Amino acid sequence: MKKKRICVLATGGTIASRPTPNGLMPALTGEDLLAAVPEFQEICDVDCVQLCQLDSTNIQPEHWITMARAVAERRTEYDAFLITHGTDTMAYSAAALSAMLENIDCPVVFTGSQLPAGVSGTDAEQNLLTAFHAALGGRAGVYIAFGGKIIFGDDARKLCTMQLTAFGNINRPLAGRFAGGHLTWLTEASNVTGAFHLHDQLDPHVAVLKIVPGLQPKMLELFVDAGCRAIILEGYGLGGIPDQASPANFLPAFTYAKEHGCRLVCTTQCTYDGVDMDHYEIGVRAQQLGVEPGGRRTTEALLAKLMIELAEQDDAD
């Protein structure tokens, strides 16, 4: 039987780090990481491309474009892609590629680790094994493989800074689990019905503003004045943001944003269930002034969606 071809795209992160006098710093190459799972060399053909060597705190939208283009340019040559990445912004990158690689017809699997490869107690090897099995599983789409979980790329969030089970699925079921050397899919495979399309233009003028007691509406206006074209508002509960009954009334600031062409999208600070801005009068009033409900999408997924929409709006204009 013909071996499957896997392309590993390496970007750095904790998994590739080594100690320095100033703390951990990415140093290992993708080839170095592959040496930790030599068994896969026997069952699939693996190539490695080093896209960058960064602590993922330094990952920016331009790096998402590099990753997405790397997949798009090679997708007819490989059966699957595995992206090694730092944990801090992995959920943002996975959400971005979920949106940028529309109708991708092969697996694109992110993984990394909480401890560097090769150190005592590291989770690097196990996460690489999980990711390889997910890649070889053939399910099209973007995923994060971490801590024995296979999570849809547009539904993941880093929940723990130290625990090895760092990532959780937010508003969708787990795609699968890997345990005892076996991969079990927990959801039905989704059919790719449309043609592949790469969205490789992003407008980074999107901000996130968390609503907290005492926050003044002027802060929203300052974001608008700073050039933001869209702002994700992390409201309370089902999407609550103070209105005229509060000393910090945001309704005039919503009008200000709308008049200046800035989109406002509301999500929730709660981890699960999303927003329903029709439930309370406070949410209905916000919608009447142009605030869009973010539904069940995570902040990470909304960020990528808005960056794409703004860029493609410019192209259409």
C-alpha cells in the first residue's frame, strides 16, 4: 500500500525550545522534533518545512498568511499537514486557518507542548503522536491535537497555563480522542462540498474590548479613533453591555462607532454557550444601534472572521 505523505510545517514554540540564560527560547528545527517520533518514518513519508522559529506570543496575522499559503501551495502534493506551534496563540492560528482554508480537503493538524521536547515529563512526544494519528486519519479540516484531544480548529481555547491538558473545546463536541495508541473519532466526518478557496488577505485593524465594571465608554471611542475598523466586545452573560440605566452608558459610544464605520460584534466573557442578544432589552437596544451578535463563535474565531471580511470588503469596493 502506498504510504501517505505528511508535510510538517514548523513555527517554533515551547515544543522546540531550549533553555537560555533568559529563559526558554525556540531552537529545535522541525527535523529535530520528528526525531522524537521515528516510528512514523516507517508508515508515512514525512517532509518538513521551517516556516519560522518563534515564541508563539510573537505570532501575528502575517504569520497566519504564511501558514495558510504554505498549505495551499502544497495541498495537492501531500495527504495531510501537521503544524508545530507554541501554545499561547495556537487557538488563534487554528481559528484563522479554519477560516482562511475554506473547503480544505485534507487534515491540517496543529500541535505543540507545555514542556520542551526531550525534557523529563514532556508532553511533546505524545502530542506529536496524537497529531500524526489525526493527520493519517484522513478527516478533512483544521484541528488542534493536544492532551489526547482532537479539537476543531475554530472551537479551541487555551484554558490552562501549566497543565498538560491545556486546550478545551468550547461550543462544539470533541472531534476525537487519542488514547492507548488508538484514535477514536467522536463526530461524523463532514463532507467538503465546495471548491477550495484560500482567503489570504487580512485586515489587522480589529480589536477586542472586555467590558468590566468601571470601564468608561470613552475607551470604545478611543479604539475607533485609533483606526479600528471592527471591535469585538466581550460583554457579560448573554451579551450584556451597560446602557442608559448605568453611569457608564455605552449606547452613545455604539452610535459613535457606527457613524465612523466601525463594526461592533458582541461575544461573551463566559466560556460556554455564546450570546443571545434578543433575550434582554439591554441586548436588543445594542443591536438597534448596530452591534452584531457573535453567536456561539469564540473570540478567536470572530477575530479571524472579521479580519477576512474587512480585507475582502476592500477588494470588493
